[in-house]
Amino acid sequence: MPTPQTYDWWYDDARQVGLDFEDEHEVATYDARQGGSAERDRALLTQLGLQPHMAMADIGCGTGILAREAAGMCRSVTAIDVSAAMLAAAQARAGGLANLSFQRAGFLSFEAKAQSLDLITAKNALHHLPDFWKAMALARIFAALKPGGRLYLRDVMFAVPPGELAEAAEGWIVWLSENTGYSRAEGACHVREEYSTFAWAIERMLTDTGYRIVEHVQDGVYGTFVAERPAS
Ligand SMILES: C[S@@+](CC[C@H](N)C(=O)[O-])C[C@H]1O[C@@H](n2cnc3c(N)ncnc32)[C@H](O)[C@@H]1O
């Protein structure tokens, strides 16, 4: 699995792109804005088949709601994020659970033994990387998964023809500002400065990497993939 030490041209994924998740105010208000829920994450992890003997990682863990719930359900959880401020919030939430560890790293720099993880989750985080690097990240995740292990990937990704992109992006920004704690300016910043891509591009990256797509659900601009590293 290539690491930042392997090549001098490697992308520095520690730098914040778009919204600054090192900003203390951004982190302190994150849960209220995002509307995360421990109950929903627990139900998701159950649906994903997380079991007591399993090891998993959550990449781009944010304030650690999902990682905290996962720790109550499986053998070990690694909560990974590039933001020290987010990790501090996640650590405070965890309150010293023995099977939950933290790594300050990103999709392109996290460390995990090859074929060691049963499940990797990445919610609303992969869009921080440009597409070339998303593919690199998906390959690194593939290397860390056990055969038969699964990736749960949820993010903003567009599933409309290019001629309808402007309408879809504008519709989403308006919806965000009217229905969530995010402002129009924050939605606009996401579209302009972050790297949300097409659902078909993510699908192709997954299949070209070798994943088997178990499920793809598209709910407006929110896409969810469950993808498996084939058992053989
Ligand atoms: C929108 S938040 C999502 C947090 C959480 N997964 C959730 O669903 O609430 C995006 C998170 O991704 C992190 N992030 C940004 N760039 C990243 C990268 N290259 N690798 C891993 N995490 C990254 C940010 O620091 C932030 O905590």
C-alpha cells in the first residue's frame, strides 16, 4: 500500500479543503448542523453486519459518533481523521473505551495492516479529495480490507447528466440551507471548493479497483455504496 513516504509527489491530505474542520467553532457546532445520530449509526452498523469478532475503521470520523457506537459492537475500531480538533471531539465522546483507537491521518496516509479489517466506513469525507486521489484512497482501503471485507461509502455525488449539474447543485444548496444547519455559503463552498464527483465515477473507481458492488443507493445528491473485496 503506497504511503506519503513512498513518493515525493504524494498528495498532502492533511490540508483542509473547503470547510475548515480544524476550526474550533466549526467542530463545536458540527453535530448540531449535521444532525448525526447514534441510533441511526448503530442501526447502520447492524445492517452492515458488524459483529463482536470484527475489526473496523472509520475514515473521516469527524466527532466520532459512528466510531463510538461501533466500539460497543465489535472487537476493535480505529477512528481516523486529518483534523486534530475533530479527533479531540471524538476522543472526548469515547471517554477512554479500550477497543477504540485514534489515528491522525487521512485516506492517503492512514496506516493499517494489509487485509486486516472487516469493515471500513467513510461517511461524507471522500469528497475532500480530487478524483485521482479518491481512486488512490479506494485502492488503499481495498488493501486494508480482508477478503470478504466491506467498504461503506456515503457522500455527496451527482447522478445527473452534465447538462443538469448546475440545477442539481443549486437545488441541493437551497435544500441544505432550508433543511439543515448549513448556510447557503457553506453549501456553495462545498460545490465550489470541495471535490464531490459523479456517482458513475465512484462506481467505476470501485469496480476497476476490484471491489464487487453490493449496493448502490442514490437519494438525490447523496450516494451510498456498499462494496466488497471479493473473498477470492
Ligand atoms: C463532513 S465531515 C464528516 C464526519 C463524519 N464522517 C460524519 O459523517 O459526520 C468530513 C470529515 O472528513 C475529514 N477529512 C477531510 N479531509 C480528509 C482526508 N483527506 N482524509 C480523511 N478525513 C478527511 C474532516 O476533517 C472531517 O472531520
